[in-house]
Amino acid sequence: MNIPVNISHNAAAQRFEAFVNGQLCRTEYRRHGDTLALVHTEVPQAVEGRGIAAQLVHAALAYARAQSFTVQPVCSYVRAYMRRHPSE
């Protein structure tokens, strides 16, 4: 069951985040010049299975594309997402 979530870019914390039922869901990154390393994606177990991680990664990839950054998928979830969605 996918539910749309409100994702924000928390540049100070270097992450894309959403709060779902009071739980912090996030995709963290580290910027190295023109490369955005997506290092960790986490969705608490209480809100898993709702498509939240995919929406977070989609937002991070859209940001990287808009900034003309190269993406380094360090996070295993991000690597799998990019294989499933090569056009992003």
C-alpha cells in the first residue's frame, strides 16, 4: 500500500525526510563536489511497506538531477531502486 508523504529536504542534516505517524523516515546523503553519495535509507518498522523509502529516494534523485550532480548509490536500497527505475 503506497501512501503519499510530504518529503522535505533538510540540507543542514544532509537528508530527505518525512514524518509518518510521528516516525522519522529518511534518506541520508553526503555531498562531495558534484557527487551526491546516497548513504542510508531508513523507514521505521512501524511504517514499513507503504512505499515511503521509494518516495524518499525518488526525491533525492530528482534533487541530484536538478543540481546536475552525479549520484553514488552507497545504500543498498538506493542501488536496488536505481536498478528498478533506470530512467530516474
